[in-house]
Amino acid sequence: MGKAPQEQKKMTFEKALAKLESLVERIESGEVPLEESIEKYAEGTKLIQQCRRILDAAEQKIQLLAKGEAGEAEPAGELAEPADE
């Protein structure tokens, strides 16, 4: 069916978004049978959650950078892997 949860965790924002756009196009085309459309919809909701986790982690990093000592931005390191909810 879809990718294993471990593989989805490693998916970049850009790849997840591209896959989501592809799923939407296939569903909207009307050429996908109903049952497959439901499966694609479920996969799409997981991709949306993944994108949100990645964006949340990026927002946290930006906030850390903005809160540097003496008002100066400081590197906060690499983006943390999004935690499962």
C-alpha cells in the first residue's frame, strides 16, 4: 500500500508536498475507482500531517534563531526530526 511509517518520517517537506499534489491530481481526475480514491485520501491526510510536523519544527527553529542572546540571531543547529503525535 503506502510507505512504512519509518520511511515517511524521513520524507522531506518538498517530497511529501509533491506526493500530496500528485494524489490530489489523481483523485480529481475522476479516473481512480472509489475504493482507491478513499485509500489515496487516507494517504493524503498522513502526508498533510507530515508536512505540518516539518513546518512546526522549522517554525520552532526560526523562533530560536530570533531569540538569540543580545537580540542577535544564533544558529540553532539542524532541524529536529518531527515527533510522532
